[in-house]
Amino acid sequence: MTGQSKARHRHGRVGGRIVVTMGLLAVATLGTAVVAPSVGAGVPPWRIVASPNPSADSNYLQGVSCVSPTACTAVGYSQSPNQTTLVESWNGSHWSIVPSPNVTTQPVSLLSGVSCVGTTWCVAVGWSENLDGSGDETLIESWDGSTWTIVPSPDPVAGTASSLWNVSCLTTTDCTAVGAASFGTLIESWDGSTWTIVPSPNPVGSNSGQLQGVSCVSAADCTAVGTSSLGTLVEAWDGESWTVVASPNPGGNPNSYFEDVSCATTTSCMAVGYYSQGTGGQTLAEAWDGSSWSIVPSGGVDGVLFGISCLAADNCTATGWAYEGTDRTLAEDWDGSSWSVVASPNQGGFTVISGVSCTTSSCTTVGWDQTPGTSRTLIESESLLHITTTSLPAGTVGVPYSFTLQAAGGNPPYKWGEYGGGRLPRGLSFSSAGVISGTPKKAGVTSVTFRVRDTKSGFYQPYDAASAYLTFTITID
């Protein structure tokens, strides 16, 4: 499975991806609730969510972007008989197909990546092509809350191969799309009115270059990843230009490929992909610490990681495909020190999950299940453990106090406890059921951090129970 052959046939077997973020440890201020909790090492298993198929022939989802647990957009293509764009939308209860246009002058149109900055603004990228594979053109579509429309996008040289694999939008006027052209890497930028090509380098000494994933944390900080004839490829944007950044190959193996990247901050990124080993390949993960990229062991799984979603340096979810005896879905969780494989279901045949997008309380991954003669869309979701209580009521000295903290997601039943510094007001106690009770004895304002853990589960591999943390203030009058 070489990088070049994979790239040209990727729409038939490998998915595009998009980066969205997960949650951080939340801290409350007096009288207010808090922001999102963090999810600790280990996450509960995924479940398959019903998704429609427009064609009886072949249907593929390659990228997904979620702005909330009740608003996600997935993109890909269907085939009957030629490939046409496919967009599906999640409203919190079900997935439905949303009409999307195709390039009328070319028989093949498909979408690989998507990025949404709200329910009324999304950008999807891909390409269109002739049946003979010549004259590929970039394809960009935008969503305004009611309709998908094709937006003009440039091609470096008319009549040559040009494709876009992924996109990252900060706002409705700031998006970056990456891909490949006949001469190497391709990057395009959106300023709110026009897409333009931005010069991007190819590694010195390489005869090829293509970019598969991109993640922007600010207008002056983007990271794009892919592959060249030299192996892994990373490029960085500083607000003025793109430059190649050194990245290692496992064992110096040039047959090493990045498929996606997610940056939580300017000093914390994680890129995933695979490297060839013998007749197959192994998953690959590398981390950026603000100064250099380094290889991070990724579970030693024979397979590929296609998508990744991170917010914190210690909180990432990656999905892909494993082929250890039988082809199956692959999901892994990063806790800041190690990757662990998390159970994910299979729909029946050759199953791949690619793009992944996480909010503070859930993750969604998309892909397809391929059996002889047909391919079906595949969507899986994971409800992350999180504390749903947003604030604590005030108490009064000498008056009995009772309040129960609430959590959701994960793998109940839950077990609660106090965590770290801070303590409850005098006279109050906290039970493992999440109940604060007692009679306050002294007025004042106290800050305390609570932790909830779910039930440990073992599936493909055992892993620790998930944990979520939240800090509150309790006011006693």
C-alpha cells in the first residue's frame, strides 16, 4: 500500500477527516457554572447509529464535523453508477441526507473533508474528475443553514490533477483547505469572499508531496500533514508563509504517512497515520510540543489511523482501520501519556471508520462497511463521561443542606469523590453517590473539585474507567 497509489484511489477505500475539539478541566467562579469537563484515560465503547444510504450500490462517508452533540455534518460520496457528493446531517436524534450539488461538467464529484463553525456555516472540500482520471479539479461547497452550493475554487494548472482532502475553518471568513496537485502540495485559503491558492513547499529532495489533514488554532498558526517520497510531511503556517517542519519516520522508514492532525494549542498537536512494515503496516502517531515532532507509541496495532480529534494535550480520540486477522474498525484514546485501544463495533464486512469529531460530551466517527457488491455508510457515536451539574445552590448556617451532583455519558453506574485541593464547608459531607449533605456550621465561600468515575469495562483490550472533573464554589451565608 504505497502513498501514491493510496492517494489516487483513496475515495474508494480511505476516508477524509476533520478536526474538532474536546473538553478541558473546568473551573467555576462564584455563583456561576462551569465550562466543559475533561475526560480522563479510557473512554466507553462506541455504538453504531443508523445512517441512510442514497444508493443501492456504494456509499461512503469520509469526514465529519460536530459543533454540538445535536449538530453534526458528515460528507462523502455515493455511486450509482458514477460518484456523486453525499452530505448527511445529525439533529440529535437521527441522521438524514441533505441535498448537495455536483459538478455538471465532470461525471465524478466527491467530498472528503468538512469543517463547521456553527449550524449555519460549513465548508466541505473534495474534487471532481473525468472517468478516465484526467483533468481532476478541486471542489468546494458551502452550507448557509439551508442550502449547499458550489463555491468557485482555483486549480493550479487547468487540465491537471488537483484535489482537496481536508479543511479547517476558524470563522466564516477564515478557512484553510489542503490537498495535492500534479506538482505536489496544494493549499487554498478563504477570506470570506474568495478562495485563493497559497504557495506551499515540497520537501527538499522529494519528488512528490501531498497534504491530507489540516488544523488551525489561529489565523497565524496552522499545521498541515501528509506525505512525500521522503516519508511523513508536516508544514506550518505562521500568518505569512508555509514552511516544512521536520518530522521523523519510524526506524527511518520513508514509507511513512500522515493522514490527519489535530492541534489543541500552538504547542500541542497530534498527527496520525501509518507506516509500512513487511506486507502490511502499523499505526503511527507523532506529537508536537512547540519545538519538535516526536513519535508516540500508538498501541502496536496493524492498521491505519485516519482521523483524530483533540482539545487538550492529554485528551485525543483517533479512529481508523485494523487488519489483525480480520478487517475491523479501530478506535484509540490518548490520555497524555499513552494510547489505548477502545472497543468499536463492526457492521459486518470490510469496515473502516475515518473522520472523527468530538464535543465535550460526545464523539462521532464516520466511514463505511464494504461487502461484496455494495458499501454502506457507517456512523458510530460515543457518549463521553461528563458532569452535567453546572452550579451548586447556596446554603445557610444552621439549615440542613442537601444536593446531588449529576453526570451523563460513559458507562454507568458512577462513583463520586472529592479530588485535589479544596474542601467542603464545615458540617457538610460528600458521598460516593454524589450527594452533598449536612448542616453548614460557618459562613463563607469554599471551592472544591469533584471527580466522577464510570464503571471499568474490558472489550478488545481492558482499559481504566473514564473520569471527569469539575470545580465548584459553595457559598454559605
